[in-house]
Amino acid sequence: MKKLIKDLIYPLVKSPPDFLIIGAQKAGTTSLYNYLVQHPQIIGNKTWKEVRYFDVPENYSQGWSWYLGCFPSKIEKGNRLTFDVSPSYLYFPEIPQRIKEALGTIKMIVILRNPVDRAYSAWKMYHSFANNPEVAENNKKIADERTFTQAIHQELNNECAPDIYPYDYINRGKYVEQLNNYYQYFDKNNLLILSFEELKNNKRALLNKICEFLEIEPFPDAILQQLEKKSYNVGKGVEITAEHREVLEKLKNYFIPFNEKLYELLNNSYHW
């Protein structure tokens, strides 16, 4: 009965997202979410910023009303924009079609990070979940106890069972494949492609580029001044060992052909 009521009422009173931030994982999406919700014309969702409706089977199976329940009411939202930030959307191949069917020609933002740095950052995150008493039980369940060398070796040699090691440190960095998948369903003008380096080095320009893309007013200068002092979800610094440097160099060479195809697709080189 409760679900039936939601199915009837939520489409009338709830607002679906006006835009999405779809990835990439470990590329600054948490920071970007926290920056954007401080814009006067943007309001956050009603849950943790990663709604993950389209890629988590347990969420997707609950249907459209469940998704709408993650966003503010039309009255609360007013004339502001609301959004879903789920960095896993970029990676999974079935997601673009699901988004198109549910949300039409919605605008989407992508932040890309050097795939070598992204892979290392993701491993550090998952590896930190192991044997840490301060980590929540849900995170402990997805902890990666392997060394970085072991993880990359197994992925390069296709030795990872997806149900045991679902991390895909390497494949998640093959952005050209993921973007081409989206371009099968959406015009290139629907996707704003940004870089982690832009977010890190020129936050003001990046945020106003997003405002232009979303067709809203630029960030007020006073807010930008405050945001330039803030960072979110900053990983702990870990000294890179000689062994890790060797693996990172191997990954750098591995990604060269994928990056070159990406630069050709975007007509832009990130010099990774």
C-alpha cells in the first residue's frame, strides 16, 4: 500500500533531476557536489549525493517512485535545479539507455582524471577499508586486501573474478569506450566533459563553465572566494614505494593508446 501511494503521489509532487554528474569515480565528484549545492539556483538531493539508481539492481528494481523520492518536492525546489551525482554511471554499459528512457535528453557532466592516478586512488580507498576499526561495516565488505601490485597484475592478466574483485581499476580508466557508449544515445552537446586538473587548479573557471552549460547565473563572487578555500573527500597521503612507481609506470604505458583515442574523440589532449 505504501509503495502504491508513492507510485501515485510522487510523480505529481516530486521533481526528477535536472542534470546528472555521471563520473568518473575518484575524480572529484564529491567536491563538485558540495560546491554546486552552494549556488543559489541549485538544490541538492534528499539522500547521500550518490543516488545510484540506474546502476544498483536493488535500487533500480524499486522503480521510478523510489528514484523520485530521492529528490526535493516541486514546492521545495521552486525554480532551482536539482541533480544526481553517481560517478559509477559513466562506467556500466547499460546505463545510458536507462537514463535516456527515464530522463530523456538530460544534461550530464563528466569529470575525467588521469586513469593511472584514478586507479591508484581507487585502490588506496578500497585497500584502506581493510583492517581499520573506524571503517563502517558496509565498506569493510568491499575492502580490497590485495597489494596494488597484486591487484594490477591480476587485472592485466584477466585473473579477477568479478564477484570477488569488482573494482576494475584499469577498465574504469578507459574513458573513450565509456563516452562512445553515451554518444550512441546522446548528442555530444548533452555532455560537458571536464578534467580533474581543471577542478584542482582553476575551480572558479570550471564552476562558471558548468553554470554556462546549465544556463544559470555565474557563481556569486563571494561564494567563489569561500569555495576556493575548501576541498572535500581528500584522500590520505601515502608515500609511493619504488614497487608502486614501477606498476604506475607500466599502467602509464598501458593507457597510452586509450588516451590517444580519447584525445581524438574530444579534440583535446590532457597530456596524460
